[in-house]
Amino acid sequence: CKGHGVQNIRVFGVGVDPALDLLVFASGLNFSTKRKGKRSGPDATAETLVESIPESLTKRVCLEQVMSFYDPNGLIGPYLLCGKILLRQTWELGLQWDDPIPNDLKAAWIEFFLKAFQLERLTFPRCKCPPVVLDPDPWLVIFEDGSKLAYGFSAYVRWRIGDSVFQSFLVLAKCRIAPLAQISIPRSELNGSLLGVRGRKCLQDACRYRFSRIIHMVDSETVVFPVT
């Protein structure tokens, strides 16, 4: 895993900096051809990206690059969502797998690929608990929303570490692109809330500590949440 030092390793596919105990990310973009299932050339860098991209950029190549990112906790979900939206725009053109993408859409894809290198400056603490806490049971705060393009949620663990002093950690997030059959924004918000409830159950089952309070934050009056 590059971007934060050669000492970084991968644990179950996730980049980890063991010295600082951080989750890290690498762009991992590689446009070289495959030989026996492996890329024939090195990963692209911010300096070599433009010249590494094939002159005839196809939706097959774009799909390969978007799917090369592995993010089980959804920490870079907003970035990947932009890629999924571009994939949908590419699909709507009705191109074959190896047909060249029009220049205007190709420029949007190049901009998307360039932003991947900003992920290498992004870090998240692996441990979601501060060294010292006043309350052993944290709060779980879940934000949910939806729009015509996408819907999703993000979940934070909030600890009290002092008198009126709190520390929060992003622990899980999930976003999905809206279906092709356009749905209303209230229904999209409901879909986001459904993802939030599923994420809440996942965290309750997986976390070793008990949440003293669970709060769902949503700007919709049509959502009813189960009682904890």
C-alpha cells in the first residue's frame, strides 16, 4: 500500500500503517495490459497518469479501475459514488465494451482518476476508542439522507472524554446510487434510512462495547425507527 510509506501493509485487503495505527488508502490505478492475470506495468502516479491512460478509453477500462478500490467500511464512499455515477452516464450511451468514450466524458473520467491520488493523504484511526474515556458505553450517531442521485448513511461512535468534551470516530458508511427508474426524494430518504438501520444492527452485533444511546439523524418526517 503506497502513499504513506513503504512500511504500510494490507490486512484483509485494507491498507494499514502499523506504526501509527491508521487505515490508509492508495490510488492503485493501473492501465497496463494484463498477462496471466497480472498487470504488465507499474501503478500510475499523479505525474504519469495522463500518459498512462489509453488514448481509446473504454467502459471496460473504467469499470476495472473503479472496481479495483476495496473499501468495506465505506470510508471513501463519496469518491467511489462519483465513479459509479460516471459509469452510469457511460452505460447510458449504449457503447460496446471496447468502444471509445466521447471526449467530453473522457475528460470527466480523467478528472475522477486524478482525484484518486488525494486519497493517499486520507487517514482514519484503526482504533475507534480513545485511550481515556469517562463513560464505558459510547453513543452511536447515524446520519442518513437521500437525493435523486444517491442515498446512504454514515455512523459515528461518540465517546465522552471529559466534562462537556467528546470525541467521535467515523466507523461505518454506505451509499448507493439511485435506481434508473427515477424515484422521489422522500422514497430515496427512506432507502437511506433503511441502510442506516441495517448498519446499526451490524454495528450492534459486531462491536464489543454496548451503546448507551443510538440516535438516527434524518431530515424526513416520514421515517419511523425501531426502539432500542
